[in-house]
Amino acid sequence: MDFSQFNSAEQAHLTKAMEMKQMQDFMKLYSGLVERCFMSCANDFTSRALSSKEDACVNNCVDKFLKHSERVGARFAEFSGEMMNPGQKP
């Protein structure tokens, strides 16, 4: 994003606002992942530790989420490239 039209104080303020928004988005994403995997995997509350079955479930849940995020990011990058260069074939 080009902030050159703003003075340094405005640039600093906009940068800080963008960083805050990114942190909020990350925390929302992380909280959603934790909730999704916890609700799917934590079944036995008689122990403080995860059972081996629960541990494997959490690992699989997080792994699938990360792979999904990577794939979505790659597709978004491809789509963005197509939008920026319409009519070009890969």
C-alpha cells in the first residue's frame, strides 16, 4: 500500500492500524482453529493430559487446517495474478 501521500505521523498511524487489524485477524483465525480442534478432539475430561487418541486428532486437525490454508493462499495468489494480468496464459 502506498502511503507516500501522507505525512510521517499519518503514515505511522496507518501502519499501526494495519498491524492491529492483522493481529486481530490472526487471533480470530487462531481462536477459531483452537475451538474447532478442541470441540472435535477433546472428549475425555477425566485427565489433565490429552489421550493419545486426542493428541493424534489435534495433530490431524491442525495439519489439515494448515494444508487448507496453504492451498487457499496459493489459489488466491494465482487468482490475483490472473486479475493483474488478464489475458495471459501460464
